[in-house]
Amino acid sequence: MSDSNLVALAETAAYLIGLPKPIPEIIHEANLEATSLIAMYGYPAENHSITTIDGYILTHHRIPYGKNETVNNKTAIPVLIVHGMNSASLHAFDNGPVSLGLISFVLADNGYDVWLANLRSSSYSSHSTLTRQEQKFWDFSLSDMAVRDLAPLIDYALNKTGFSKISYVGQSMGTSVMFFLLAEKPEYNEKISGYIALGPALIPNYITAIIKILFIPQLLYVVRNQFNVHSLLTVSPLVQRLQLIFCPSDYPIICQIGMFINGGYSPNLPDVARIPVHTTHCSGGMSVKTLLHYGQMIQTQKFRKYDYGNIENLRQYGSAEPPELSIANIKVPTILMYGANDAVTTSLGVEIAKRTLPNVVEAILLQNPMATHSDYMFSKNGKEFLYDEIVVYLKRFLTNYYPLKN
């Protein structure tokens, strides 16, 4: 059956079970690429492509100044936003035009030069020799994304802007890669003015969400070795079209349940009409090796590099055990922000991270008691209880830790 016939069949089935038709404007937004979506909201948008040392071609996005400025502001302070797992830069600005209270736009309108990362796991990555369907494409760990993706982007952004430091806002996996980078390459502490960790995932030991099963090493080894599966939740264009049919804005219950399973239950915080956009943009997929890396750390309670097994560890690292990284190397002033209802980075996990990390300025429990792991980016009230507060803390970093230009 052709894709068009399958879509037609799905539309008929949705009609017969009483699902409303998708809203055309939502379908349009869900299908826009990043810079077109930014421009639709009236902000300047740029693409910046970087090829990593191992051949990944990563397209990052930039909002160099705010909506009401007409020329590039050379004094705009650079800030880097890094997405979580099965996500992309899109989630920093796809929460819709209801209030335009989106983290990237709030920062741009407050005088920041906003850089939006896309790690190799995102839908904005490709490879010079590999396709996304090849298992070798997904052969990367948290360390790989930290050292080979994040570090070159920081250097690139600083070179482009002429600043000596950049502020950093990471969410979930976006916090993990920064922790790895600072521990593995301590010289990058000098390039970060301050670090805001949303849902910080140092060693996410206390996950209570059902998604916890994705971090069980024994299960992941079976998935990879017995079934030859190296990525999960990669979404084809056909599946994206089907998602928009079965998760219409007026009744996106199927996708809404998926969000609650992943990050916690908060029925009133997400803008339900935007859920089809969010789920369509969750299309990059997850590397089984990256999930294994998390699972290994959770199981061993150690912050260390990926464990290949004794023989391969000897080849990779010169020791039977993978190197344990020094958390003491993470010296950047850090603010941990978390939700009481976050089922992935729980209050207990954040408290342990606060006591473990050497330079935590503050650990902030979000004001809304229902805030979950998804609400850092998807809440319709994010500007009120989170993004304005991020601006305040970024300014504190600048006051205390900058001198800006080289």
C-alpha cells in the first residue's frame, strides 16, 4: 500500500471513530523547518552548519536579536540552549503564538544572541558517509555528543560573536552533555559564564516515570544484540503525517498520554492545541548506546564514560574499566531548576546533584507544583513561572562572572 493510500485510510478511520480534523494552521506549523517557524513569529533566524571530527553534519539555529530590533545588535550577549533526548532546537520555540512566551524569544527580546543547538541525535543532523538508517550512525554516547558536538559549537559561537564566554541553558540530556564536557575537558569551564540546568540529569538515579524501562541495561543489550536495533522512536515522514491525523489539536489524547508517560502528569500546563506540533518535532530518535550509557551510570552509581566491556575498554581506554570522570572539574556557576512533579529528574535526584556538584549557586523548585519534565519547554505558562526567572539568573551571572569581550 502506498503512503498516500495509507494516509487516506487513516483519515477515514479517524473520521469513523469521531476524531476531529486536524487544524490546518497546526499542520502547517508542524511541517515547517526551524528557521521558517522562527521567521513566522517575526524573529530573525539563521542556520549554522558544523561538521564534527567524525563526520556528523549538525545544523544549529540562531536568533541574533529580538523582534523589535531591525539590525544585528553586536552587544547582544550569547546564550546557548541545548535540547533534551528525542528532541531538537525546535522545542525552544514551537510552543505557539498564544503568548509568544517561548524561552528562545524571551531571551532574544531581553538582549541575548540566542544559539540553539542540535546534537547528533536530533532531526537536524546527518552524516558525510552514513545514513540515519545505518546502525553505525547511532553509535554514540553522551561523551561523544559532549566532546564532538557541543565543544565545537561553543567555540564556533564564541568565534562568531567575539565574546570570550557564553551562557548555557540545558534541558535534561542537554544538561548531561554539559556535565560531561566540563568534567572531561575542564578548560571549557573558562568559556561558560553560567549554567542553568533545567531538569538536571547528572546521574538520573531516581526516575519514577514509566520511561525508566528504557534505561535498563539488560533490556537494552537484548534490544541491540538480539534484535539489531540501534535507535528507538525514530519517526519517518509517514508516521509524522499519521500522528497529525490521530493526535488532532482538539483531542490529542493519544499523544498526550505519551507525554505524561515520559515526564509526569500535568493536564493543565501544556497547551493541548500545540501537542501535535510537539510530538511531530519529537522525530529524531534516541541512540540505544546513549540510553545504555545512562543505564550503566544508574546501575553503577558512577559518573563515567561508556562501558564497552573489558576487552574493548582496554582498546578504547587502556583499562578494563571505563574511566570515571571527576565531578570536581565542573566549576562553572550552576543553577539547578526542577519541577516537583518531574518524574525523570526527581526532587531527590536534584538534591543529590546539588550536594555532589562543586559550584551550585542555587537549586530552584519551580513555583507551579504540577511542573513536569516536559513543561520546561512545553508549558503554556512557561514565561510566568520559568523563563522570566531564567533571565534574572542569567543577568546575575553576567554581573558576577563576565567580562564579556575578548
